Amino acid sequence: RAGPGTAEPALCTMAAADSAGAHRVRIYKLSPAGDWADIGTGHISVAYLEQSQAMGLIIVNEDGEDGEDSKALLIHKLEREDIYQRQDSTIITWADKKLGTDVALSFAEESGCEHTWAQVMRVQAELTRELESSAEATAPAEGDIQFEDADSALPVPDISSLEDIAKVLCNVSLANRDRYAQSMLRSGWIAALLDVFKQCEDLDDVVSLAHIFRIVRGAIMLNDAGLLEELLKEEYVMDVVGALEQDPELAAPQRHRAFLSSSVVFKEVVPIKDTAVR
């Protein structure tokens, strides 16, 4: 795969930053064909994202459409993981998990790239310090019994406990993944969560739906085979997909269930006549 800044694909050189001193940048996304698609040109800043409750990159277009206010071309929550690369003196790239592709930013000036890169590095350093401080604060004292009662790891899902559960599952260390997976697998926990999801969807409770999205995403990120198998059971899977439609960082809920119901056709390559097996 050709990287940004190499001869293929070439990233365009942009004009200098405007008089206000904002950093002008052109955005590229890697297409499935392996080509860099030009998304547009805008001004970049590192700022606090209210919906994500984290620091991130915001790029707004240079000019509003038909005189309207400028809109965001890209909003990206900065990650603690080492996914960012600086190429040459004016290009920053990363593999964006949310978009499912690589993103490249081509800066008009080296100073703009340098400034933005320094901010990204500072945010990552702070995220690492917070993680280390949290680990130290929750580390058991010598002689303590760890996770004696796994069932107490997560409360029973209801509207009042969703935010607390989401916060826990968004900050699970490797050492604690099995604990929380087993807690979610206890009798009735997933069914209770999805019942709350259906209630919140009926009530159009956007805040609670955002918490449930983070809970389900966190459950999937635990990467536990037993938990994934449970979430994909026939009686749960469409509600799980529905919960994943409620990403608060997107402008509107997605329509994954509609797509699966109307557009996806499963073909039986090898006929299975035994109904019990099917």
C-alpha cells in the first residue's frame, strides 16, 4: 500500500495558511481500490469533543456552502494507541478504526504540521498518564483477593446504571477483560440490557441510547468468544445491531437493521436438511 507523501498517490500542495493563522489542511481517505480520495480542504484544531468527552481533531471546511456556517469535514477522537505517523514534514496519517480506512492530512505549511503533531503527542501522553494513574489507584493491596465475586463486577442494567456501566467498559484493562465478560454472561444480564435498549428506543432517549452503544461496543471489544457467541444469538443479534446504530458521534442513527432485513440475502452453499442443525 502506497503511503501518503510517496509518488503514488501524490498529495496536493496547498496554499499558505490564511491571515488568521489557522492551519490549512487537505484531507484524504484511502479508498477500497487503494487510491487516496480528496475529501476537501479546511482548518484544523485540537479541541474537546463534547459527545465523546475526549480531546480530538476537528477540521471545518474553508467556506460555508451558500453562505451558511462552515461545517465539519472530519471529527476524530484522539486515541492513546500508537496509530499516528508523521511522513515528510507536512503529512500526518493514521488508520482510523471508526472510518475503517486510512486517513492522511496534508498541511499547507510545515509549521502547521509541527504544531498539530506536538498537540497530538501531548494528548497521547496525558491519556497514558491517566491510564497509569487509574491502574495504580485501583491496584489491589498485597494480600487482597482480586475479583472474589465476579457477578458484582457490573450492576444489573437499567436506565439509572447505564452511564456507570458504559464508563467501566470504555476503560477495561487487559487484565480485567475476562472478569467483565463473565459478569455480562451471567444469567439474564444481556437480556436485561437489550430490554432497556428497546425501552429507550421507544422513548427516543438519545442520551441513554448513546450509553448503550458504548456498552455494546465495549462488550465486543472485550473479544471474548463466549460473550460474542451470546451477543450473536438469534434472539439477541438484531437488538445488538440496533444498539450499534446509535453512535453519538454520527449526525443521525444508522440503519443497519433495515439493511440486514431488506438487502442482505444469505445463500446456503451446502444444503443442510436437518432443521436442528440449521
